[in-house]
Amino acid sequence: MDRQMASGEDDLIARYFRPLATDPGAFGLIDDAALLKQSGDDLVVTTDAIVEGVHFLPNDPPDTLARKALRVNLSDLAAKGAVPAGFVLTLALREVSDEWLAPFARALGEDAAAFGCPVLGGDTVSTPGPLMISITAFGRVPPGKMVRRDGAKAGDRIAVTGTIGDAALGLRILKGRIAGEGLDAPSRDFLVQRYRVPQPRNALALAIRDHASAAMDVSDGLAGDLAKLCAASRVSAVIEMAAVPLSVPAHALLGKESADLETLVSGGDDYEVVCAIPENRWDSFIAAARQADVQVSSIGRVTADAAAPQFLDATGKPVALKRLSYSHF
Amino acid sequence: MDRQMASGEDDLIARYFRPLATDPGAFGLIDDAALLKQSGDDLVVTTDAIVEGVHFLPNDPPDTLARKALRVNLSDLAAKGAVPAGFVLTLALREVSDEWLAPFARALGEDAAAFGCPVLGGDTVSTPGPLMISITAFGRVPPGKMVRRDGAKAGDRIAVTGTIGDAALGLRILKGRIAGEGLDAPSRDFLVQRYRVPQPRNALALAIRDHASAAMDVSDGLAGDLAKLCAASRVSAVIEMAAVPLSVPAHALLGKESADLETLVSGGDDYEVVCAIPENRWDSFIAAARQADVQVSSIGRVTADAAAPQFLDATGKPVALKRLSYSHF
């Protein structure tokens, strides 16, 4: 409850964040509010927060935290078929440290520019507790075109982008649960980086918008998130475990003590997109994905069932997943 | 970093927040994102977070916290001349307690309905640290009509809504710094309530939009916030201390040890609006304020000066304010 001079927050904002506020709607961060000019588009709004010790490790570097905080939101926009329009940032800090803020702001600015998602405003607050970064991001879609979770239909293909499970393995490495196991340094770095800096699939947003009947980003584990998409759509799905796309390092770890398929499909932090694509759109979707240079894999089918999605092993037998995903509560 | 079953967050959302998500753009909180349908209006975006032990006291009741978290954002929308369109909520909780969440959600829903500002989405995260409530709120204005900080012109009147300094006194009471001093129980309750539950001036938003050349809400102290408005507008102001509107309980405390005028004009948490009104708009503004049933006081004038705003005492002498406002850093 102790308050010091007002200049503290203003100085901090002026020094680190005003240089990023190049969008006219940010008013150079001197106003109380930001402006998203009407454009005839609907606005998609998504908000995701990350907390030190819960969603990231206390020693994670500030530049990767900035990117992760923004990218987990960009990933939601991509899954909804939206084009980024900007974001607001709430930063809860224990202390004001140049050493932390300078690389944080620099990386945030780089990602904002790279993804065309400018900072529009924010709030910087003091906390006696863990560092917390909360971002609310906005995207534009033509009226009525947001891709929802609840449109999947029996017969649609289930597709996922990129590779699944890398981030869960990266987290295990950082926590010392995977040591050695024949993993070379570049592979370790790759998996750690997949945990620290997700690759949101915004390049695929228009293809998703044009072709997907339902989509969401995979943040809490493929199995659990797919179950949510199916529940929202009142359908089920059959997934071939062998078709779930894995990176080379993840493949190398498969079967070792530290990494079974269940870990990979329920591990979380993937920030890939899972979507349902009607069969008659599949070829166009794949062509658009190739154009966008985003890897897409067909992993199964939507079924008319109301049960939980089934994961089949290579012999076609259902795999009993002990857990589908994780929660922080 | 420990994660438990995914159902935790989903259950919590389903139980407490889904019943509030009546707006179609919220999709019943089952999607990753919310939708603000295009309406031809610009969207004003504001974000404000409150942290336990910094912006509120650990024993503040959950229902007043819900109202405060939303209202500090509504206050920004009012000052910008915007009509509320909805909000997203990030809630960082140490534990999931029915005893806390039930009244929190109930009060949030009541205020959302009362102010026409529906919940659209959010993120609920676990934290080992202090409770934190971060809200990003949206408001609509006709294109180009957002009231900014930087439009004040020399000769404009400076107006404030409501009364100033009550919340600062309420906080002092809660912290035990004002004990007795002849204050009766209803007066104490009034001041405490002014700290805990701000009264955002959304009823005045259209009048502000139609008549103000610049406006902002008073959150960090009238003196400091007015200085910011003047700096943004590249003007100064002369304020008559005696014209600053005070409540009866604040008047009663004035001159006692615990409360001088400086405390009141620099104390923060007022969530009133300070605005600049061109002289030729004054009568219409006052008429509109009366119509809206919001008290408005003329407290001074904008001057062409570049210096900091001056506060004059009853004899016309400048008062030297040791501090203009507070910051948490």
C-alpha cells in the first residue's frame, strides 16, 4: 500500500514502452485509453496471462517472456482466423529493473512489429508477489467470420499445425527431469526454445478462416483441447496417435523413460492450432497452408459420437489416456 | 509450476462466470476469444489492474473488489465519452474459495448489468502471490469522437464531477490513521465506501463527448492528473482551491490533523472526471449534467502558460503542493 512519487510509472512507460507505441490509436501512451478505429470488421478479443512460477520459470529470460506473453495471445487470434490489430499489456512488477525491462521491451517491440500487432496501451502496477504479464489482444475478421470452437461436423478431418509435445519436453528439460538420454545440445535447445518461445500460426489465419469449420489453439494439451472442441461442437473424434506430428528431437525421446506419447499429447504449451476441415475443403486448405509455409497434418476425423475423442495406437486399439491436459488449479 | 487437472479452471468459470456471460459475443465463455461486432463506431480500449496490498487492502470484501475493478475501467470510458460495450477479466487467485468467488461474481454481474458492460471473456490463473484483478474494458464512440487528454485550450473552464478527496480519507480511516476526530459512523462509512466502491460517471459520458475539449478520469489525485491533462494539451491551469467540491464528511475533517486540502487534491482513487469545457459550451454542459443527475463544479480555467497548474487559496495566493499524486513505484 506504500506509494511513491507518481513519476515512477510514467518514467517507466516513457522509457520502455512509448518507443513501441507507434500506432496512432496508442496516442503515444499519454491518454487513458487507446482507440481501435472502426474498419467494418468484427473485433476478436482474447486475453491470456502468464505468472512467474506457474506459467514460466523464475529464471526464464525477459526477452523470451515478452515473446511468450504476446504469442500465446497471437495464437488465439490465428486459431480464430483473425488478423492482429493490436494489444494492451498489464505488467505487474516487483521492482523496476533496467536489466529486466530493457530486453523485455525490446523483444516485445520486435514481436509486435513482426506480427503486425502494435502495443496500444496498458497498465504497469507494482506487486509484492510474482511477476505477472497479462495481455489482451485484438484481431479483425470480416463480419460473422470468426472461426469458433463449435462448428465441427461429423466427417471433417482433424488437422494440427507444426509439431506436438515439444514444449512439454522443453519444460521437463528445464526442470531437470530429462538429463542426458542421448539428446544432443541442439535438440535440447530446440525443445527448450519451443517451451519458451511459441510459434503462433498467424500465417495460417486466413486459410483457417476460409476453410475450417471449427478451430482453437492447443495450449493445455492436444488431447484435452480437442476434447473441448468436440464438446463445444457436440461431436467426437477418432485420432491416430501415429499421425500426430512430432519433431525429430521428440521422436528421439519417444519410448525413453521421460517421454511417452501420452506426455506429448497432453503436455500443453504447444500453441499450435487444432482445427476441423470439411473433406471437400481439405485440398484447398493444404494448398493454402503450403503457400503460408505452415506444416499441417491430418490426424483423424470428427465422428457423430457424443463420447470423448478416441486416440488409437498403430494397431487401431484405443489408448487409455490417464489425463487429457493440465490445469493450474 | 505444479499443475492439477484441467477441470479446475473450467469448473470455476462454469460455476461463477458463465452465468454472467449473457452477451452473444461471449459465446458462453466456451470459446478462446470473444467478439465485438462491428457497429460503425470506434472502440475505446482501457485496461486497469488492481493488486492486493497495493491497490486494495487484503481484507477488502470480494463484492466491493469486483465493483472497484470494473468501475475504475468504466471511469476511463466515461472520461473518454464512450458508451460501455463489454470487458474481459483476468483473475489471478491464490486459491479457489466459494466464499470469495460467489460474492465476487455476483457483484461483478450486478455492476455489469447496471452499467450495460457485459463480461465477454477472461483468463483465470493461479498465483502463489497476491490476488490480482485485471480488467480490459471496451466502449463505443462515433468515429473520431473519443475525448482525448490533449485538446484543452486556454480560456476553457476546468470542471470536475462529484466530490474530491473522499477516497483518500476513506483509505486513511481503513488504515487507522483517522480515529475519532468527531466523525460519526455514517460519515466514516461514506468515506470508506467512496474508497472501496467508486462511482464512475458514465451517466455523463455523452455530455463529455458533446462538450469537453479534453477529459480524463481522476485516479491518482486531482492535482497530478490535471497536470497530466495540461501537459498533454500544452497548456496550464489556475485552480481555486475553495472551488474544489468536497463532501460534507470531508469538509468536517478539513483542518484537523489528518486531513488538509493537499491530502484531498493529491490523494487518488477519486474516479471522478476532470475536463476542460470551452466557455461557449458551459451552459449546455451544465444543463446536460443536470439532466444526467451528475454534480459538476467549475474549479478554474485553462491558461496559455506552459508551467504546472497553479492552485490558489481563498486569498488568491498560490499554494505550494509538496506532491501532486502518488505512484506505486
